Amino acid sequence: MLLSQIKGPGDLKSCSIEELTPLAAEIRQFLIEKLSVTGGHLASNLGVVELTMALHYCYNSPQDKFIFDVGHQAYVHKILTGRMDRFDTLRKQNGLCGFVKRCESDHDVWEAGHSSTSLSAAMGMALARDLKGEHHKVVAIIGDGALTGGMAFEALNHIGHEKKDLMVILNDNEMSIAPNVGAMHNYLTKIRSDRNYLRAKDEVEQLLKKIPAIGGKLAKTAERVKDSLKYLMVSGVLFEELGFKYLGPVDGHDLPGLIDSFNQANNVSGPVLVHVLTTKGKGYTPAEEDSYKWHGITPYKIESGQVLKAVGNPMYTDVFGQTLIELAEQDERIVAVTPAMPGGSGLVKFAQRFPERMIDVGIAEQHAATMCAALAMEGMKPVFAVYSTFMQRAYDQIVHDICRHNANVMFAIDRAGFVGADGETHQGVFDIAFLRHIPNIVLMMPKDENELRHMMKTALDYNDGPIAYRYPRVNVPGVPMDEKLVPIPIGSWEMLREGEGPVIMAVGPMIQVAEEAVETLKREGIQATVVNARFLKPLDEGMLLSLAQSGSKMIVLEEASQAGSLGSAVLEFYADHGLSGLDISLMGVPDRFIEHGSIKEQLQEVGLTADAVVREVQQFRSGQQFAFGKKVKPS
């Protein structure tokens, strides 16, 4: 077994090229076996085995910088850099991260959970290298899906202008998470399908070299003929016009060919782009046949490919997708918009039912947001279905093009709150804070799937500007569903329990946490009030004033950043109304990034549990007071 002997990149370099092919097979088998237990990003990593091996064979990490776009295709990189023995902990709390992680290894020089950042990072590292007078290589590895992101085009433009020495590897597997869309995808398809290009180009170049030196003018004409061949034969002319030397397409599973291509690239001065063709899921039939399903996978049976999923209620995403179909059948103005996440956002069935009203823009959240604004201005009802963490990428467009125009865009914000194994780059805990302070927007979150359906109806009937409903990455509670959907009065909260003890204002899944805590408190003789603070903006001012007059102690419970979210809004409201001396405790996500693990572990880590709520109430009873969320000593 060669793999057991690989403790670092130096061990790989000691292998002969003939030994690399069986080693690639061992790496694939290792990934298939380990991920069948832990789950993770299987298909993308199976596709880059030879590519990653060739990089470490030809270059010297960490002196040479490998920058993986997104990073969920870096498992092979982790194996080759000494982390193979930790793969049982992959994506578990305190275990290996599912993405590149700088604190894990010196070989991890850039980390990202969002796409299209690698080229900008590579440019920054190349600039720093040259300013410091250093001479190492800078290599960015970006997929064809990530190349559709706006940042990638901006970086290509700048790199080509500056002519810095760096290499871009375009890992072209025709997929991001979902199948790629757009003009760049179509362009790469033309290159991919033109197998005769390189042979024809070489033949003409040889012919030109044989032309006698019969004058400068004719020689220049001949050079222009050679250049024109690029256009005639559909090569990587786009990249060459941007200032890159284009090499490829190269078979991404041919190790000797990859090594030769990288050696060629080393002889190029200035930026070079190596176009590598790979198969997502390579070497495992189920993943090759359905690389979308196997992009990010839960534990599975290796022999059959059967995914081992716990039996339970559907996800909030499923309820959203089905309800949107029902609403679209009633209102032909509804248009669903997704940035390359039709499956993850629950829109596959919608696309099948209304293909003309389903728009996948690719990895382009900024474009999606502004496009939605224009759709709304023209009388349509766009639904921007987006993960909370990815919506961050469109912040300026939300402010400038949607909210400033008061455009009637509906936001379906998925993965709101903790997301589990994907960790800190994907936690959806910031959107309340960065949305609620923008003028014109309405922001709400349901306590269960039935309320989500009514909120979707509320959003559809609302015509006064942008409106958002956010929902978590968990299974729904399984409550009975109302057949008729009715809008909820904007800004209205719901009193779920009324007692004489403390008031717990909660939102979303924290309602269930509050209810569990109240049952424990009841056994101690404490009758607490539970409020479903379902509108995060506007607040229910009448209920807030009534609660203040009651003199009850209050807890604001939310699975969101404590800074700037619902708790902050409540404190601001009371301050604006001159109401001081209230005992208010904020329970939210502290001012730090929460790493990967299960959602349950993440909630326990930050103290968003029923036991923590009970302890908070007990502190109230012991005489410890809170003034606007900060502990103070009793006077």
C-alpha cells in the first residue's frame, strides 16, 4: 500500500510516475470508504485526485502557494499533507474541517466557503511575493462553476493587465453544485469539444516557420494569420485576449499529461491558464452518474450507493418548494430566482412545473438581486431563493437596488441559523443584523412549517416593498397544516403562553427551546410567558409596550448574532421610548465565528438550549439583574 507511506508532499515526490496511477486509485478508495461514514463532499474530491497529486509532484507546498477556490475539493490536498489519519473526524466538532483551514496546516494558505475568491487571493499573494523580492509559485485552482462569479472576472481582468507570474488551473467538470449555466459554460463547452484544435494549431505554426524570410510586411501578415487561427478553431482565445497564455484542454486524469502541462507552464512568463478536464465523481459509479446528488453527501452504503438518511419530517426547504408551486399556480407573476442552487433551495419541482418561470443565474448573487429588483419594477413577483450565507454576497445590491427602490422583491432565506458540518463560512446567523437596519424591508421568521406557509402568502400579498422570510436547515416540527393560506398582519407577534413570571421572546426554532424551558420552570412553580417574535422588522410595538408595563423580566432568545439582531432591536425600541430600568437578557450567538460540528453541538456551545434558558431565569430569581443585556450588580 503506497498511501500508508505518504506522510507529506516529499513522500509523493519520491514516487516514480509509474507508481502514481495505483496511488491515485488508493486515494479514491480511501475517500469512498471514509466518506461513507462521515459524509462530506465526495464527487468534487474524486474528480481532482490526479490534479492534486500532479500539483504536489511538480511544486513545493507550502513554499509554493496552492489556493483552492471554495475549498471543498481539498480533501486530497489534506491527505497528501499529513492529515490522512484524522479523516475519521472530518466535519465533526474539533475535527478536520470540510474546507481548507489555515490553522490546520501550513499547506493551507487560503480558506473560503464561498466561491470565486481564489483568483483575487492569488493576485494578492503574487503582488506580495514580488514586493518582498521572493520567487515562489502562486497557483489558483478554480472550477468552471466558480468562474461564472463576478469576482473571478474582475480578477482575470486585473491579472491579465498586471502580467504577474501566476498560474490559474481551470478545473472544468461542467458542474458547480448544480449543472452550470451561462455563456462562460457554453464557451468552455466549445473548447472541450474541439479535440482537433491543438493539432491543427501546431501544424499551422510549423508551416509558418517554414516560410522563407521574404520581407517584414509578409512576415507580419503571416503572424496575423497564425493569430486568426485562434478565432477560427475556437481555442482559449478569451483567456489569451485577457492576457493569459492558454494551455489545454488537458485530460485531468492523465497524470503524465498533467505533469507535462505544469512543466510547460513553468516556462511561461506572466499569467498562464491551464484548462483541465475532469469528471466529477471519477472512480465511483453512483457519484459519476449523479454528481449533483453526490456533491455533498450524508453517510452511505459503498456497494449500493444507498444514502443512509434518518427517517423524519421534511425539511423547511421542502415545505417552501411545495408551497411556492401552490402559490405560483394561483399567481402567474411569481418567478423563482436562484444563484446555482435549484436543488439546495427546493426548486427542482418548481422548475419542472414552471420551467419558464425558473431562473438559475449561476454563481452570481449580485446579478440575481439586481435582476429581481428590475423584475419587480416591471410588475412581476420575484422570489429570490438564497442561502443566508450566500446572500451576504449581494449586500450592496439589496441596499442600493432593492431596498432603495422599494422594489417588491420576496426573499426566501434558507439555512438561517446554524448549519452544522459546513461550519463558520456557512452559518446563517448574520442576516437579521445586516438586513433589519435597511429602510423599507420587512423581515420575518416562522415558528413552524404551517406559519412559514402563511408567511409566504403574506409576502405574496404584500405590495409595499421588499419582504423576507427566513427559515432554518432543520426538519420541521410536524404540526398540522392549514388548508387555506391567509396573510399575517405585518409586524404582529403572537402570545403563545401567558404567565406571571419572566417573558421569553423567541423566534424560529428557539420557540421550541423556550417551550421546553417553560415546562421545566413550571415544575419549579414559575409560570413564564412565551412570545413568538415572528416579525423581526417591524417589531410589535404594542406588545413591547405592554410587556414593559407589566414589569416582567425578559429574555430575548434567537439563533442569530447577538450584536445587531432581534435583541438589539428590542433594546433600541425601549431606549427610544425612554423606558429604562428593565431587566432584559439577550441570548444569541456571541461575537465570534462558530466552527463545524452538529447543529445540536453548536447550540450547546453558545448556550442556546432549554437548560441555559432555565439557568438564566434562575439567575433572575437569585437577584442578579440585567440592564439592556449587560449584567450589573444589584444596587
